[in-house]
Amino acid sequence: MAKLWQKNYTLDDLMQHFTVRTDYILDQELVISDALASCAHARGLERIGILTAEELSKLEKGLSEIVSLRLENSFEITEADEDCHTAIEGYLTRTYGEVGKKIHTGRSRNDQVQTALRIYMREVSVRIADETISFASELLDFAKKYEGVPMPGRTHMQIAMPSSVGLWAASFAEELIDEARILLDVNRLLDQSPLGSAASYGAPIPLDREFTASQMGFKKVQNNVLYANNSRGKFEAILLDACNYVALTISKLSQDLILFTLPEFGYFSLPVELTTGSSIMPQKKNPDGLELARSRSALVDACAQRVKNTIRSLPSGYNRDFQDTKEPMLEGVKDTWSLVSIMARMVSGLVVHEDRLVQACVPELYATDKVFDKVLKGGNFRDSYKNVGLNLEDVEREDPYEALKKRTSTGTSGKLNLDMDRDECDNLKKVCDEKMTSYQKAYLGLLGRENLTAINW
């Protein structure tokens, strides 16, 4: 099909390659989202008399066929198409004739792209939140299983105070729970429809934006049509920032596991099927997954920065620069998804060596406990601290299990409140399930398909 903007000249080949780049390949990710949005738009056009009921029926049938082709990985988008939006209109026109040329009425490629992206990002924010909550649950199971197993706490990477495997694991679980909550907060921002904003200034026909928004399952219309356009890139960056928090947590967890699985530590062992070997050293079982988790975390951050740097100095209204926010968004969310998935598997197979952990609880670990023993016997903290610090050779090794029981304040090794964390996970999981159910209900209403998702990973 000719380009959506085609007029009376042919684009230079070099300009074609420069402007399209890999967009036509990336856009396979957005085919289902665009088909859903196009169906809602077509219904809106029929509602105001631009399409007949028969024409709408043809378009809905064609859009359903496009989704089927995409699910079979056989919907073709060529460089000449530029993107999935042209390819979809081209399919409808080739298959159903003149009605295919009507579907773009009242719509710019700007709000068409925006709406497809919004459907995709709205869903991806929930799916990553859901996966993050599942990972947090895995960590909580691990924390419960090893709740009373001693572990040296460290600051500055040096021996600090008595801790436990449960405290260590639950710390990451709580962090991920908070980050899943951030993703769901971002979801509320994404859950507004830009459809009908056209090229930033609306269209001179009575489009019912509220109707099309409800058809797609959006909570509201993004009111100001210029803001709808100007939010492109900004919303992608906000989503990627939320993903980046998850990635940062995973990077820290990866670094801990790399250290604690070293033979010199021997606290844990990684599941052998998640390690790799050396091409020259036959004894090696390398933590490549953890090392790549650190670097992939940096890639997620880089994706967020790419988007922000692209939109930083743009004037209001549409600018072609926005095209270059699509690739980092798609890359960043998929990297986050894979990070969470592989780390959950890593933790589920982690082997704990309790003997090595207990052995690591050396006398100096109890220096601070000895200070507080003196305080509880009537001494003041400052003099007790000084006395112990000047006589470290007198600090004796305590029973590491008993040391944990002495810690009874909320959130310490002796009172982890894992049930509270579990309730948080269950509540957030329920929110994710409700959101996905509402989206799938909207998709069913649009294209008559059970369990359809906008994301085909």
C-alpha cells in the first residue's frame, strides 16, 4: 500500500531507509494493539454515521483476521509500509475494498500510534507488576524456609551484626512489592485514551472520544488533545523509570548472590542448570546469568535515558523525534520482564549451606551485641561502646541462633512479619488480575476473542 501520507512524489530511497529504520520490524509488537484501537475507532465512526453497519462489520472481520495472522507470526509489514499502521490499512483495503480507505477518517497517525502504544504500555505495566509480585512471593517463600538460619550482616562489605537468610531475602521481597506498587501507579497514568486527538488538535467531526475510550476499556479520555500528543515519550519514560527501579533491585540481588556463592563464602550455591561453563577451564560453573542481570539492569536505565534525551528539547505538537522513543520502550520493558523471570528461577533453585553461614558468624559479629549487653546492665551507650571497641579480643562468639531471637523489634530477624508481606503480595496480585480481566473483557467485546492480550511475547 502507498504510505499514509503519499502524494505526488516518490520518497528518496536513502531517506526511506533513514526515516523508517527498523520501525517496520519493531511494529510487529503493536499489531494487536492497533487492531484493537482501530476496531474501537471504526465503531466510533459508525456511531456518527461515517461508516454503515455493513462497512463496520467488514472492518471488524478484517481486523480479527489481522490479529489471527499476528498470533501465527504471519502478518507481513514491509519497509515500504513504514509501520504496522499502514500495513493494517493496506490489508483492509486489499481484502475489503473501499471501506479500508475510510478507517483513518478523523484519525492522524499520531493518535493512532499513541493509542496502540497506550494499550500496549497499559497492559505491560500490569504484566511486569504481576511478574514482580510473583518474584517477591518466591523470595518470601525462601525467607520463610530459612527464616531462622543465621547469616552475617555486612556494612561496607565488612562483618557488621547478626542477621539471617530470612531477613536478607525478605528485604528484596519488600523492595519488589513497593516497586510493583509503583508500576500499578504508572498504570493509572497510562489508563487514559488519546484516541481522537488526531495531530494534536482534534478533528472537525463529532468524534465521541468517551465512547471509543470505553470500548477499549480505558478508565478515562486524555482530555487535552495537545497534551495527548505531548505526553508521548513522557509516559514511556515514566514506565521505564518504574521498570528501572525493579532492575536496580535485581542488580543488587545479583551482586549479593555473586559474592555469596563464591567458594570463599560458600553461603549459597546456584542451581547448576543456570550456570555456564568455560571454553578452556573445565571446572568452571560461572554465574553468567547474574552478571548479565547487572548489565541488563544498566540497559533498562539506558532505555529510560534514551527516551528522556530524545524528548527533552522538543516543541509542543508532533515531531518525528517521537519515533525514536519506541525502540527503547519496547527493549526496556522486555528486558525487565526477562530479568524478573530469570531471577525468580534463580532464587527458586538456590541451595543454602547453613553450616557455612554459621561458620561465618565469627566473634567480631557480636561486638555490638556486647555493647548492648552492658547497656542493659546499666551502663551508658558511649562508655560501653568505647570499652568494647578497645577490647575486641575479649568479644566471644555467641550462639548465632540465640542472637537472632534477641532481636524482637518489628522487621528484625526475630520478627520479620512475613505474613504481612504475604498479604501485600496477595492484595497486589488481586489488583493485577482484576485489571487484566477488565482489559480482556474489552478485547472480547471488540474482537470477540477469549483471553486475548495485546502483548504477544
